[in-house]
Amino acid sequence: MKGLVILLTLFLIPIISYAQNDTLNKSWNVYITPTSILNPIYPALHFGVEKELGKWSAVMELGVLSPSSLYKNSTSALGLQDFAAKNKGFFIKIEGKRYLNKYLYTGLNIQLLRNDYERTDTFDETPELTAQANGFWFCTTCVEDTYRIKKTMIGTSLKIGVKVDLPKNLFLDGYFGLGLSYHMNTHSKNTELHKNPAIADGLIGYYDVHYPGDYVFHLPAPILGIRFGYRIP
């Protein structure tokens, strides 16, 4: 944790130093991101602060994960309900933004997420037999298991956004981007069993997010959201 704090500090120093020479608006903003509750993997309630320093700005976000996903008891064509878990955790995100004009900006962030959560999945107890079987077998000896995961995730993402001013110092900030994440997952039991999920992941690969061990997630992580904020006069 100490090393991460040092890294985040070094990340922000060049942004703040460069921005001191700029002569545009230099104000504080506070905001919430209501769309974060729709995240199927890490639904969260969170808020942030932004210090505008001319064409640059520094942002910090803090969030508490929602106990359960909105998709937990639902069905969908994309299988979002399969991401659902009983969450207990938080995240911290530090971001540097560069405004290209009054509205358009690019941003780069670093995020730390901690989560202690529970899942129930089906696994293949005899993967060696499944590998020899013909046809579309996901498991020959299927075992359902409920377990906990202690997750630490470090991620970074690059995004582009648009910030629109509203009356009475309010604003809307919408953004989209892609990032990478490094997962460190410790399962409470049956680690070897959990390396053989009895599912067809497809493109999304939802179980890979919960897979035991330390690894870089194999797909770029999309980020999409809308912030609603207030500029402090």
C-alpha cells in the first residue's frame, strides 16, 4: 500500500507542477457518478473531487462497493447476472486530465480496488476426463461450491470525455475509455478445483475476473460513465 501511495503521488506531481503556469480557470469541483452502480462486476457508490489547474486538472475518487449487483437475480442475453457477487470493499482512483478545449478532455488514471466477496459457481472435479470426452462437455463431474475471494486489483485506463456546464455552477461529465487491470485473487478454499470452472466463458470471460492467483486480465477493461457535479465558486 505504501508503494502505491508513492506511485500515485509521483503520477500527480508533473500534472500539478505544469499546470501552475496556466492562466485559465482554477477551481474545485465535487461530483458523484451515478452510473457506477450499473457496473456488473464492481457496482459502487462513490464521489470525487477535482482541482482545476488551467488546462490540466487532478482528480481523486473514493468509492464503496454495493453489497450486491443489480443483475444478481436477473437474466440477460449478455449473462451479466453471472458477474454478481456479495461484495464488501472499496476503491481509490487518482486521475490526471488534460483539457483540449472548453469541453473536450483526455484522462489517465490509476486505481486500487479491494474486495472481499462471496460467489457460488460450478466446477469440474475431473477435468482430465472432460478433456478426453467427445462433444461439448463443460464438466464430467460437476461440483457446485460457495466460496469467498479476497481480491486486490490495480488498474490503469486512458479515456476521453466531454464536460458540459449547466446553470448554477452544475455540470455533466461523460467519458469512455479502455484500460488494463492486474488481479490478485485468494480463494478461501478448494483453489485447485476452482481452476476448472464448468462454464463456457465466450468473449466476456466473466469467471476469469475471479480466477485464483495473480495475473493481468486478458481483455482491455472498458470504462463508461456520467458524472454529475458542482463547481465551487
